[in-house]
Amino acid sequence: MLISVYVPLVVTAVLSVLAPRPARRLAPRRAAWALACTALVTTVGWTGSLALLAFSGVAQIPQVAAEGRWSVPVLRAEDPVHVTVAVAGALVLLAGFVSLVLAAVRQTRHLLWARRECARVPGDGELAVVDADAPQAFALPGAPGRIVVSRGMLRCLDDQEREALLAHERAHLRGRHHLFQALWRLTAAVNPLLRPLAEAGGYVLERWADEEAAAHVGSRKAVARAVGRAALAASAHASSPPALAVTGGAVPQRVRALLAPPPPRRTLPIAGGAFLLVLCCAGLASAAFDSDRMVDDAQRARCAVTAAQFGGDAHFCCRHHGPGKRHG
């Protein structure tokens, strides 16, 4: 456990630095799924490692050891984690839990707001055109979701560009991109190191919708024009774009990507990321196994001492606390 418990922490730090850049160059849909898997797996590894480090410190508290019926000296001998490291792990884990709760509350409020807005916008169909001069276009997740476009935005675009804009927003709804966003925000709340993945994920989702719109319209240039004109019109009114809006993300990079050929299917970054995720899972599993074995050894040692003091059968006691068994 001394080394394996730190493997998920190192893998998380490495992926948070290395993953965002290649993700922006991959096919957007694959990149979005890759970033989602990376965020989920590394968060599990991160929290699991911190929990094991915190346990190694808590388990050495005499009152806890007495309740668990294990030997503190044996724990210290088999898992020499400094108490400072254990306390730091516990504090980071606690801070991550509090941050996760707050982020979950914000996400729930946002989802409820989106559902209320879906019910409030005029009309019963998928598309809702609002009578506003400010250029706006965005998707509201819900059941099944709505596309909100202002008349000011429609006046800025020609017919083909309007079709591209609507196809972009439909791609957001069809791909349930708000779930990807929620996952990245929650995992980044648990572990701030994952914030670069969340930022890259927002860009990837817009690129995913751009590519689907280009496939629907049949013209990458038309989508590039729609994205550029919509962004210029929105910036003229100095309004920040809502989530899942055609004007969201890094617009110049999106336009350049649309004016270039579709991104090729690259397997090396995906394979490299998958290897690191497997390494993260293996490190956590090894650390958990070592921690379980460590507790078993500490319980057997405590049992043997107790048996020797009261003249019991120490050999039977050690068999009773063998691997996979717990003293009741």
C-alpha cells in the first residue's frame, strides 16, 4: 500500500495536465466520452486513495483500534504512513465531499430552472422563438428539451445558417450534453485538478454539435459562418452565452476546425489514456487489498496477545482471523 495508494493520485495529476490538449484534436464525440470516462475513473481513484490514507491515520487512534480490535503497533509497522499525510488526506477528502454537495445542489437547481423555462417558453414544439432583439440561441435540457432562439438571432443569419444553428442545438439535446457537463462539474468539485478536463469538455461538446450540424447541413463552411455570425452578434450586445449555446466555447478555434477537414480517428491518445486509467484502477485495487490484509494481520496480532494474556488458544485465534475473515 505504501506505493500503490499514491498511483491513482499521480495518474489523476498526469491526466489533468496531458489529457485536455489531445482531446481538443480528437473527433469530438470520442473526445467527449474519453474525457467523461477519465473524469469518472480518476475521481473514484482519487477519493479511494485519500480514503485509504485517511484510514491509515484514523485506524491508529487508540479508541478506534480498540473498537476494531486490532494492534496499533502492527498497523504502524506494516503501513508507515506519516500522520501528517493521513490528516492531509482526510482534510482534502472532507473538503471534496463538501464541495461535491454544493455542486450537486447547484446542478439540481440549474436542471429545475431549465425544466421551468421549458414550460414557460411559448409554444409546444421543440423550437421556441422569443420576441427579443438580443441575439440568443441555446438548448434547454428537459423532457424532451427545447431550443430557444430570439428573433434578433434569426435576423442575423440566412436560411442555411439558421438551419445550421438549429441542427447545432438539436445535437446538444440529442446527445444529452448537459449530462456530460454535470459529470465534469461534479468531478471537478471533488478534485480541483480536473478543472482543465471540464474546460476542455465544454469546448469538445460545442465541437461535437458543430460536426453533427455540418453533417446535417452538408456544408462545413455554412456552419462556420453561422457560428461566427452568431458569436459576433451576441458579443455586440455584451451578453454572456448560456450553457449549450451556439456562441459558447472558443469560437475562433471552432471556426478554424470547421474550415479544416473533419478530424481523423486517432487511436494512440485514446489507448494511452486507457492504459493510465487501468493503471489507476490497478493501483487502487492493490492498495485496498493491502489495507485489508494489513487490518487482518493487526487483528490476528491483537487476538494473539489477548489469548496469551488469558491463556487461550493463540493458534485457533490466528486461524479465526485468517485472510477474508473478520472478528465479530
